[in-house]
Amino acid sequence: MALLPVQLALRYTFGLAPYIGESVMLIVMQSHATEEQVRAVCERIESLGLRAHPIPGAARTAVGITGNKGEVDTGALESMPGVVECIPVSKPYKLVSRDVKEENTIVRVPTPLGEVSFGGEKIGVVAGPCAVETREQCFAIAERIKATGTRLFRGGAYKPRTSPYSFQGLGEDGLKILAEVRDRFGLGIVTEAIDNESLALVEHYADVIQIGARNMQNFSLLKRAGRAHKPVLVKRGMSATLDEFLMAAEYILSEGNYEVILCERGVRTFADHTRNTLDLSVIPAVQRLSHLPIVVDPSHGTGRRNKVLPLSRAAVAVGADGILVEVHNDPAHALSDGPQSILPNEFDQLFAESSAIAAVLHRTLN
Amino acid sequence: MALLPVQLALRYTFGLAPYIGESVMLIVMQSHATEEQVRAVCERIESLGLRAHPIPGAARTAVGITGNKGEVDTGALESMPGVVECIPVSKPYKLVSRDVKEENTIVRVPTPLGEVSFGGEKIGVVAGPCAVETREQCFAIAERIKATGTRLFRGGAYKPRTSPYSFQGLGEDGLKILAEVRDRFGLGIVTEAIDNESLALVEHYADVIQIGARNMQNFSLLKRAGRAHKPVLVKRGMSATLDEFLMAAEYILSEGNYEVILCERGVRTFADHTRNTLDLSVIPAVQRLSHLPIVVDPSHGTGRRNKVLPLSRAAVAVGADGILVEVHNDPAHALSDGPQSILPNEFDQLFAESSAIAAVLHRTLN
Amino acid sequence: MALLPVQLALRYTFGLAPYIGESVMLIVMQSHATEEQVRAVCERIESLGLRAHPIPGAARTAVGITGNKGEVDTGALESMPGVVECIPVSKPYKLVSRDVKEENTIVRVPTPLGEVSFGGEKIGVVAGPCAVETREQCFAIAERIKATGTRLFRGGAYKPRTSPYSFQGLGEDGLKILAEVRDRFGLGIVTEAIDNESLALVEHYADVIQIGARNMQNFSLLKRAGRAHKPVLVKRGMSATLDEFLMAAEYILSEGNYEVILCERGVRTFADHTRNTLDLSVIPAVQRLSHLPIVVDPSHGTGRRNKVLPLSRAAVAVGADGILVEVHNDPAHALSDGPQSILPNEFDQLFAESSAIAAVLHRTLN
Amino acid sequence: MALLPVQLALRYTFGLAPYIGESVMLIVMQSHATEEQVRAVCERIESLGLRAHPIPGAARTAVGITGNKGEVDTGALESMPGVVECIPVSKPYKLVSRDVKEENTIVRVPTPLGEVSFGGEKIGVVAGPCAVETREQCFAIAERIKATGTRLFRGGAYKPRTSPYSFQGLGEDGLKILAEVRDRFGLGIVTEAIDNESLALVEHYADVIQIGARNMQNFSLLKRAGRAHKPVLVKRGMSATLDEFLMAAEYILSEGNYEVILCERGVRTFADHTRNTLDLSVIPAVQRLSHLPIVVDPSHGTGRRNKVLPLSRAAVAVGADGILVEVHNDPAHALSDGPQSILPNEFDQLFAESSAIAAVLHRTLN
């Protein structure tokens, strides 16, 4: 095959403008593609206002594409004669990346009992019931988890439920109960918002705004969270790739809120022995690419009470910046709790064993 | 092993009340579980206000649970001595089920050019660009698709994008362009709503309200769609099971809107040769369980232009009640179109071949 | 950032030697990587006997790697300071690729009733029971499928079963029954081999040697099949990517047997409404990259009798080069048949509808 | 709906015979199924030589099926009028189950330096290169890993490779090098067999026979391993469910070899930030159902060197009975090692941190 001029300036310029990035593509040509076919591909690219960078080789030619700031119509290019495929090269996230900020972001959540931090040497602990049911329930659980040293209380007032006939949460009444928990026990509050209306209320009553897995790509909600003045905990979607997970955080940062905590809570796979497959390898993967803290929810991550303790230990051991655990108090009236909640005395053990493992890594629970 | 009284009334009573269903569970005991352990499990179940139905056997005992209207805390039960596991038996959906309505629901969408129906002998066709960009673009495409006999036009005014830096759609201006398409060409309009605010506008301007895959479990949005007075097309979430897919529709029906069209658009798997894995087997599976019509989106379902035509043919062949296809007009300015859009002349061929295959099944495109 | 000499010869030379390919890698550096870090990466690459091709850009540098003929230790490189990640660029397959052979391979299977071809305009049909049970069973089914015009009979004499306590097949006795089917009805025989011993026997008795999904990466068996003198039908593994699927065929071709038919039979995903998720998009994907024919097994692909007919129609509509269908004769003694077998009269309908759809694509069943 | 006689004897009798189990099914009828349809289903079941157990309810009837020792043709039953679906209830495994043996199996591997045990309080450690390349390489690595206290050496002489053009291992020459490692350093040997021929040699030279993930359902090989007189380490297949994983072990036990160690090595999912998704929740899941020990391979489980250390810590923390780690010695000639191998000094740290975490669980590495 005749060679085109051998010269390349495949530029990784996507970091130039802080917000709007170029993406870089490679077009791989067939080994028997003609010079004319390569030229046609280059012309098509240039006609789109982009730059084409032919990369000839002994056996085949590749063509780099730069200059595009949105999506490239790879379909149009893949359909051209002589083309094998298009390969995206650059990553889409900016603000969440360590390219932009090398050192860890430490998210500090103030509580009456003192600040709880995520992302530094301390490991944050959040515990509480799946759903806020009654003041008595919350107080009973709050008392027990506070006794371990835990200072962040979780509990849902708005519950995204698969069935419209299931309990949907107490709404603002639930938020008021949570506020009472803060007043009475000094615990900070982490609770979920499910739409713009509930987010405004959660922002008012709580200390950390949770975005659930099912809303990880509810971009309207993410933007609203990006304009909130409280830290946001974003759960990984059920089948979110690492890139999509980071892009969800990017949405929030791009609106000005830099206080974001990521949360692995299990992904959906073929495996049927747990409700979800907890993907602990995403912890070091996120920590490598992003400066944001990442915590683990072993309760939703497994969906099975008897797996919460071992997977909590594993989460701390793998290097997570926190854990988020469902605890309920009264097994005799456990109907409204998920099958993954543990009992207060199981939580005592969980806290103790997690502390001991954290110490191996020279970290402490907070 | 000593036997407990052999008698069972494992009742499948979950259809009794039209809206609020009982779920039925089976607790499987270990083969060497003691009589006492079985009794303890039964007592625990009864103490929760439920009914326990011991089902003894030569090798082991199972215990049926009835009477529960919410979730059972299977965690509490699975943790008891002698228990192997809990197995859910009943299905959660009601209104979407053929148990409630045996005959097919036919959703009829009125357009200036006449009614387009989904769910009967006719197969509905929807075509148009990924995003509404300009009036000229929409008019050009509308003209071409109308020429084939297609009477429903799709195009996004609100675009859920993975990146906050990508084009997010023209918003209400886009909806106005779509309304002009209806006025000028007589085509009905299918377009997506992404939150409560946009849904109100889409309901005003469009003929079918689309709920995207990423919002399939945005329950707040589903409930709002259930109060709308236009048909709703719900796309299957990226990793939604058949049950979850039907439950999303159940949310809409439970609010009073029975005009729901389901849409398979590919699911997320390990496979990397297409953007999503189009799951055509879900078509006969849905048709077996539900009376609602189901259509296929081969454009998002594959993410590759060169696979849209073959998978459209396959969708019609498998028995889908409609297809939803992305078509763009001008390859020279295709940047904002997804890599899965096909050209108008490719759509001509798609329509013709799909028609011929529909005829084999004694159906016609409409 | 200071630039290194801007010049690249990222060569796609992996097609140079017909068998042993170079693979091409890209190392992406962090945007704030120092010139020294880039140099260290290049030196490491060169010290491995490879060539490094720094590709500087305004925001970051990438480094192309060529010259390697095996696996590159990307772990060693990814661990170096300043490195973000490694991206493989080239594809590993050679002989199965259209790069090596542009026109379709047509596999011709001779039978007493005439040749059946796969990969040309004709669509091959293979039908028969899951397992060979008795002579009577096989004769009864053979008679029925022959009546439709089908000339290839399938039936397992060696059955890979999940449980050691399930029926494992009749072994050589089963092969002899199959040989009688050929003698009496003139049908060609397709049957599975599960190890080197059974492969020798299958090669002797049958017309097409089947390699099952669970053995798609049993490389010892693939090599043995590559030395056989009969066509080989290779089923896609339960979680095989397109690349791995093609590499399994590559193993067979690399030993000298070019008569290979690929078979999609469903992959494993989270979806639970079918036993496997039939991935019909792999048909056009394979046909784009490889010259080998590809057929579809809708019986294993869905695992449900009531889905075999619609998915067979879809397989023909998508462009498959053949279908492989399980048919059993006697529902009253169906215990040993899989739940996915259809009845002879259902097969009649399947054959008729598939023929009609093939005609739309100007193809005929054979 | 009229009720059938309310009486059930849904017997979980599948444990009666030690080897050949009955499976139990439930047929769920439609809520509007007629009495006649239920009767027809029962008659069909009885005509198959099975027992039918109608379970009437207020809203619908279910029918239990017992007495079957193989597979039930659920397809035939699901196709009958009035039937919604079939649900399997019983589990297929016997010998690997805690039902058969309550206490943990402790697999003891003798080495010149003393016994290494898996399944008791001690946690077994296995380390070494991906592939045996040279005597020098193996000796250098053996020396380093022995220094930590590790007494089991791993290294592949037969390598299952995706590409036929990749290094396939040294074969028996490799096994001889491994035997020299045992002689010189006193380390026990763990190495893979890929077919019946290599298994006989591995059984001769090594101390533990490894069955790789790609062969987890190579039943011919599993049976041969069941007749071997050395312990067998079985890796979980890339998309194996918990049931299939246990059934692979069941194959080995059913042939008489009870010395089986299970190994989690990552499963295939949509996630693309690691080569496989390490499923640590399978450890407590296996330990709940089976008496067999289970270890973790974090090297293949992640495919990335920088994730081996954190995931090894997590494996010990979750309660694994051992870890299997790839270590290579010479980064300057690392080409033939996988990208997941760690360096000896990284292994020193891994051993030390894993020991410290084991101590939290009152266990010790051995």
C-alpha cells in the first residue's frame, strides 16, 4: 500500500478549555483500503469542520480526528468504504478529574457533634433505617448508632419504589422527624431527594443530599443538586460504567457544587446470589482518576443481611472513604425495612471490626 | 425427621384487591432443621401479622407466607437457624397484566393524516431525527419520512445527555418547531419529557409523551405521566428486568392513564460490538404477560447505523407492534446526530423491507 | 507543557506476517505529566525491545507502542508516574478477518439428498432433538423434518450437562443411531463433540462437528477440530465477546480447517425472562468483520418453546446464514427434551414463515 | 373461582437418594384459569409419571410437581392454556451442600515445608508467575515469595490463551521446572491442567490441580479431576452462577475426590474499568451453602496490577479461605507476564497487610 505523508499531530487538547472538551477519535481503515478511500475519509472529516490526521502504517492506515467539541457522527464515517471502525480515545470528564485537581477533595459535613469528613484519612460512617417510619423508630435507632461513635444518620423520607403500591415514604413529615433526630442526638442527616420539589426540602432539612441509583442519570435533578448549598452523595446507577458515574458527578460540579461524595452500591449482573453485585474494584479505580471521595453501601450492594458485615469489612479494607449501612431496631415490626437491614448489635460488631481494619490502613472511622 | 401436620393453604390471593397486592413467599428449611426451628420460623411469621403455612416433606420442610401487602423482611427470616433461603413466588404487577385484561390494548394516536394504532394488526412507525436542531432540518426530514407513508414524527427537544457539556436540546423552542411539523405535514409528534416541567409542555405540544430509558425508574415523572391526557411511550431502562419494565408502566396506569406503549431499546450487557444489546425476545415475553403494545427502537438498540436496517426487519419479524427509527437528512452536518441515525433513502428501504416482512405476518405498517 | 519531537509512525503493521501479529497500544499520559515522565515511559518501552512513538499535544502526550508480538505488560506501564491508562488499538484475529479474505466463505455440507450450503444466498436449516434417545424417536423426528425440505439433522450423543446426575447422552451408540438416520432418510448429521475422544468419533460418524458454547474456549478441543476433515460449527460462549468468538474460530482455521460455521445461541445477561439473551445484532457485526457464515440457535437462545418461532423469523430477517432448531416428536414423553424444543407441526410453521421472510431478502432455505 | 380440594403435600424429597435428586417445580396458573385447565395441567403432569399437587387460592391456583428425577419439560407445560409460568424450587447440588455435611471441609496440602490448609482458621496463600518461562525466573520468584512465609507456588505450564498465536506454555518441561522449585525451595506446587492428557501429568508433578475458568464446564475434564488423587482448585467460570459453580465442584465430588477448593476470579459484566468484576459477595454465599473452602484470585479478578493489593486485603476481610496472587520478578522482561502481576516487594506488602487484616478476624495466613 502506498503511504500518505507520515506525520501526525494527534493532539490531546481536550483539556485546553476548562469546561468544553474536544474528544479524540481514531478511524481504523481496512488493510486493503485504497489511498482514495483514506482521502475520502479525511475530506469528510474536514468538511465537518474537524481536523483529520492520517497515520499510515505498513499494513493499514489510521486517521486521527481532533477539533470536535461534541459528538462525532461515527455512524457516517463507519459506513464509508474502507473503514473498519471508530475508536474513541479521550475521556469526557474534566472537573472531577485528577487532571484538574491532583489532591483529594475532602468533603466535610458539619454536625452538632462535630465535623465528619470523607476523602482524607478519616473514614465516614453513615447509618440508619431504610425508611423513616416513626419518631420512635428513628430515635431508638439513632440512640444505638450514636453509641458506637457514628455521627451521621440516614433514613429515607422519599422512597423510590419499584411498585406504586409500596410505601412511598412520609415526605416532609419524615424530614421533620429527621430534623428532630439532629436536634435531640446531635447527628447529621443524610437523606434522599427524588425530584426538584423534594430536593429543595431535603436541602433545607438535611446535611447531605442523597441522589439514588435510579436517578443517577436524572440530569435535571443532578443540575438542581449542583445549585444546592449542601454536599451531595451520588449513588452509582445499576448499570453505570465508571465514566457515566463520574459524568453524573461532573453534572453537579459543573453547576458549581464541588462537595460531592460518590457511592458504590452494587451493580446489576447475571449473578443471582445477591440482589446486586458489589463492585469493590471501582473504589481504587475512582481514586485513581478522580479527586472525589467514594463510599460503599453494602446494604443495597448485597441486599442480604448476612452479607452486610463481611462486605463492610471488605469495603474498608479496599480503601473506601466511608460506609453507608442500613440498621433497624425492631425485628418484630421489620416489615417496612428492606431485607438487608442489620440489627443494632450487628452494627456494633460491624463498627468494631471496621475500625480494626481501618487501623491496619492507618485510618480511623469518623 | 418428624412431620408437622400436612396441610396447606398457600393462597395466591394477591389479585383480590385490585391495587394492593399480597406477595407470596416460600421459606426453604435445611434438611436437618429441627421441628423447633420450623416452629420458631412460623411463630416469627405470625408475630409479623402474617400467616405461615408449613409444607413438610420427606427430606425437608418449606414454609409458605401469605397475608403480607408490602415487603417481607426476608433478611430477618433468612438469618434464623435452620433456614436455607426465601423464594418470592408472586408477581407484583396488576393493571398491566393479562390477568386483569385479557385482550390487547390498542393505543390509537390521532394525527391530521389519520389515526396511527399500536397493539392491533397494524404496526406503528415513528421516525425522525435524534434532536430537533432547526426548522429546516425537521421539515426536510419530515418531508422524506412522510413520503414513505409514515405519519408519526419523532425528535428530541429535551435531550438527556451523559455529559453536561453536550447539546441539551432546544427546549420549548424545539417543541414549537415540532408543532410546525404537525401543522405543515400532518404528522403526529412523539417527543421526550425529562422532568415535571418539560412534561407539562410536551403534553401540550405533542401527541405522544416519551419517557426515556434513563427515566424509566424516575417514579415522580412516571406518576406525572400517569395524570397526563396523552399516550405515553415508556422506554425500557438500560438494565431493567421484565418485571421492572412492566412496573414502570404500572405506575402510569395506576394514576389513571391506560394509554401506554412499551419500547425495547437495548439493554446493557458485556457485549461491546453494539452500544446496547437489543433484546428482541422481550417482545413475545411482554405480549404473553401484558395487554400493552410494545415497539422496538433499533437505533438506540444498536447504536450503529449499519445495524438499524437488519434489526428493524428482525423487530417486525419477531412480532413487535411498532418501530421507532432515527433518520437524519444531511450527512455533511451530521455532527449533532447520533452515530445511529440512518439516511432518508436508507429509511425508504427500511420501510419497504419491513412492510414486506409485516405482510408475511398478515400485518401492515401504519 | 514542553513538546517532544512531533512526529509519529504509529504503524498498523499487525497484518505483515500472516500468523503472528503485532498489537498496537496507546499510552495516555496525564495532562500534567512531566517531560521526564514521558521520557521514562519511552525508555521503558524501548528497553522491552519495542518501539515508542510519543504523540505530543497541547494538553497532554500519548505514546504509541509498536513492535510487540505478544502481550504487552500494560500493568508495568500503567504503574509508572504520569501514566493515565493503556488503550489497545489493533484486533487480534487474522485468518477469519475480511482483511485476509474479502468474499464470503461458503461452507458446503454434502448429504445424500444433496449439498446444503451456509454463507451464500442459501440459508441452511438444521433441526432435530436435543438428545438422541432412541432409534424410534430419531426416525420419527427425521421423517417429519425431512418433509419440510430440511436436509440436516441435529441430535446430541454427548451432552454437556450442568449436573453430573442428568442424562449424559448415549455416546457412540447415539452416533450409530444418527448414522442410521443418514442412511435411511438421506439427512446430513450435525452433532456435538465434548473432548478429543468424542471428537474422533463424531468426525467419523457425522457431517458437521459441533463445538458447544461451554467449550468455546476449550482450546485443546478447538485445535483438534482444526485438524479434522469435516466442517465445524462453533457456538458462541455464554459470555463471549465478538473478539473472543472470532478467536475461537481463528484457533480452528490456524490448524488448517477453513470450514467453520459460527453460531449465536444467546448470551448471559441480567435478563431473566429467557434462559439466555439472544444477541441478533452479532449477525451483522460478524458479517462485517469476518468472511465466515453465522447461524442462529433460537432454541438455546431463548430456552422457551413459545419464543422459538418468533426468534427464528427474526434470525432470518436479520440476515443469518442459517438456523438450528430443536424439535421433538412426542410431548407425552417429553421429559428428556429441553423445555425449548418445539413440536413437528410447530416446525412446519417455522419453516414456512422463515421461507417467506427469506424470500423478502431474496434468499431461500436449504 | 371454584376451589379444588385444599390439600397439599409439596414434598421436598430431593435429598432422599444421595446422588439422584428430585427437583420440585411450581406451576402458576392465571387468575382466570378454569377448573378444567387446572385439571388438564395435573393430568399432563401425572401422564409424565410425576405427581401433581394443586394448591388452590382465593385468586388463583398453583400446582406443585414432585417425583421427577431429571429435567421437567417446562416448555410443554408453559404452553398449556391457563398457565402463567413454571418456577423451579429445589437446588440441584447434593454432595457439596451443607445439607449433606454441616462442618467445613478442610483441604490440607502437604508441602516439604509443612501442610498448608484451606477451610479452617488458616488462610492459604498461593503465589507465583502467570506462566513458567525459565528455571531462573521461577527460582527468583520462589525465593522471594518463600521469604514472606508463603509455601505454595503457582505457575502455568499449560496456558489457555485467547489467541492461537500467543505463548501456550512450556508443557511438561514447565512441570519439570515446577518440580525443581519444590525440590529446591520446599514449596508445594499449584498448576493448571487443560485436558485429560495434561491432567495426568499435572497430577504426577504438582500438589494441587487447577481447573481454569474457561474449563469450569468442561465436564469431561471435571470428571477426570474427580478421579485424581490430588486436591483440585476449580475457578469460577466467567459467567457462572453460584449454582453452576457449585455444580462444577459436584462433578468432581461425584467421582470420589472430595478435596476441592473453589476460587472466585472475577466475572464478566458490563463494567469496563477492570478486566473482570471481582464478586466478593460470593464468598459468604458459598460458605453459607457449601462446606467447601473458597479462595480469591485478585490478579485475574481485576486484571490490573494497581488493584491487586486493595482487593487482596478485601478478600481476606470478607472471609476468604485463601488468596492466589500473580507475582513476577523482573519488570525489564515483563512481556510475557500478564498486566496483572505484581512485583515481589509489592507482594511483601500484600502479605503483611493481609496478615494484619486476618488477625482482626482471628485467622492467620499459612
